[in-house]
Amino acid sequence: MSSSRGIHDDSDMRRAPDEDRWSALEDYFKEHGYNFRPRLRKGWTPSWHTTGKSELDSEDGEVLPVPQSLNPPIPRADNLVDPSR
């Protein structure tokens, strides 16, 4: 492993157990109009392996400092509620 890789090593392709639990719920949330951040999506591959960016400069390289239970899915733009209804 090169010392220029940064803080991650070969284990960087694994998520934390809390992240895996969120990933298992992705289909349910997607059906209800939500998307997950890339790191929590099924089939996730670290973006820095293909973009040439440092993992520190990649959104999915950041492990959030709060419990994953506080990391809600993101509403999709195509599923916004019409306030006139």
C-alpha cells in the first residue's frame, strides 16, 4: 500500500455496521421518494478508487461523526409534495 493513499487502507471498502443497516433499507426509502448518500447505497464502491481524487476530497470518503441513525435519507426532487394539495 502506498503511503500517499491517505487515512484509509484496504478496509476502506467496508462500511460500518450502522452504514450496512441503512443500506439494507435503501429500497424501502427509494420507494418512498428518498435517496441515500453514495456511501450508504447498495453496491457502493469508494469513488476515490475511480475518480483520482483523494478520499478526503470525496463526499463518500467522509465517515460522519454522528451516529448513522441520525443520517437521514435525502428527499428526491421528483417526489416533492405539492403544497396546493
